Amino acid sequence: MLKNNVAVIYFDDMQIVGRIASVSYGKAITPLVTIRKDYSGIMDNVFTDREEFKATFSEVLTEMVAGVNRLPTVLYIGVPNQFCHVETQSSEIEFDRMTKVNKHHIQALWEDAQFNTEHREVIAKKALYFKLEEYEDVLLDAIGVATVGLSMVASVISVSNELRPVINSTAVNRLGFTDFAFVNLADAELFMIPEKDRDAGCSLIRSDFFSTSVANIIGDGVTQLSHFNLGMGHLVSEIADNFGLDYESARQLLLRATPTYEMLLEETYTANGDTIPAGIFNEFIAKRINEFGNRLSNFDTARIVYLSGGNYDQIYGISSVLANICERRFYQCQDVLNGATSYPENTLNALIRFVVAKNS
């Protein structure tokens, strides 16, 4: 079976993760090398230390390419949602008589759509859906359909022009890649959502350590992207302050909590030698999750919502709690082939599948 190597790297609030994998045309992914390194991170949408980020980025790349015989020509870089902007526009075309839609008509619709991307670099553009003048039904593809009029709703994803200089392009070229391309994480992670839910319209909430993003999706495209600066890292800090714990103990205890369970008075949680009453801790966590859910409920989301990011979504019972608060159905993102919910494995595989789909 024919195979092709794909190289991806992405960064979030706390880490840079890269992978080179072999992908068969049956879509089976075989990791060849995976590198993961922490760095000083992103706070309030700003790199804490830009030079340290560039150095760590180069270190991850150097270790990625070591020992890989067949290097892909392009490196795909996953960009956090808070650095991306989505704009949606509509355009339409009318015909004198019943006409079968072809690629030239679609191109005319694109030329008629006016996007405001000044000072921003476009990294993706997609036709989200089409409508025929005769019907109200939404079509994901209009090629070959006969109509007297056609409208298109399309979106572009862009990043600030300031992002490209942060990437160490010298290191990218020195290590053997001829070029690199940006990929929005939401645009890639939608590949973890079942196609039937994407086609019907759904939302994807990514919980990073210090930020949360909300993406609305239809088909294979993102229609809206928002974010706010609140993540599990803020909750870990609150736990450390309120219970007198060090940061690592607070983080471990949070992931052991069962905020949807009633606990006996004598039950406790323990991490790194620190022990706290389970009932009191669960009550504290439940209150903070409710606050997080109320924040999410202010966003315009679809009836079906998926969670990714490996942070808030790892707290026991979070899906049911958020579902009750937001009056939506919440699910954890899973690998579309094996159903796994592991992070960052799923995000890496979603990026790789995005690249394969983009180049197929």
C-alpha cells in the first residue's frame, strides 16, 4: 500500500508538540517520531517570551527530523485559535435560463465575495454551503446541479501578519523543509467530529490551559471563531491558593476530582503527600465548573458540542455538567478511527488527516 510522510507541529498555551508520521492511502497513521516540550507559554494572547518560544520550536524541529530518512517538503504548523480570525461572506449568481453549475460559476462566486483581510494572512478558504434559488435546502456541493440562481456562503481563516516572524523559518529550511504552512487548530480538529454532525452543524470548544475557544462548524469549515482567557490553569491556581497546595499537587487533585458525585465525609483525595476532604474539594470544583459553563452559555453554539484540548475536558463528568448548564449535548472529541480520547494524540492525528485531505 502506498505511503506518504507528513510533518506537523503545533503549540498551545504551555507546550510545543511535533510529529512526523507515515500515512497510508487507507488513512492509517503510523507515528515515526513525536516530540513534546514545555515552554513559558502564552498568557492573554501574548507570548511570555518570544525568543524562548523560537528556541524551543527549533529544538522540537531538530529532534523531529533526526533519524527520519524521508522528510516531507512542507511543515504544517498548527496555530492556536486565539491567533486566528474567521470571516464569513455570501455571494450570488443569476442565470438567464436553467444552467448546470460548473467550476467557473463557483469561481465567479468567490470573486464576488469581498473579505476584509488587510494586515492578515489568509491560511484557509472554504465554501461552507450553497443554496439554489428554487429551494431552501442547503447543499454542501453544487457542481453539476441545474438552477436559475445560486448563492454561496464561504469563509476565510486568517492570522495576523505578526505571527509569521515568530516562526523560526531559518531553522525550518536548515533542517530540510522547503516551506511551511499555517493550519488553524479548529480547522484541523473538526476532523475528530463525525461527519454527520459536521454536516448538520455543530460547535467545537477547545480548552487550553489558560484560554478557551469556541468554533462553530458546518461541513468541513469553520463559520465562527471566538475565545476568552479562562482555562484550567486558572482553576489550578485557585485550588493551590485556597487549599494551600503546590501547583503540581493542585493539578493532579483536579484531575482526580469527581464533582458530580456525592462523597462521604471521611473520603479524601491525595496527591504528592497532600490530602484534602473529597466532599469539600468536589464542591469547590463544581462551583468553578458552573462558572465556566455560565461563561460558555453566553456564546452562540449549536445543539451538539464537542470538547477538545486535554484540559477542562479531562475533568470527570464535565460533559454532563456543561450540557445541563448550556442546554446542549456535549461530547468529548474522539479519534474517528479508534475512538480514543487521548491528548495530544488526537490533535496530532487530526492535523495529519487535515494535511492528507488538503493534498488529496
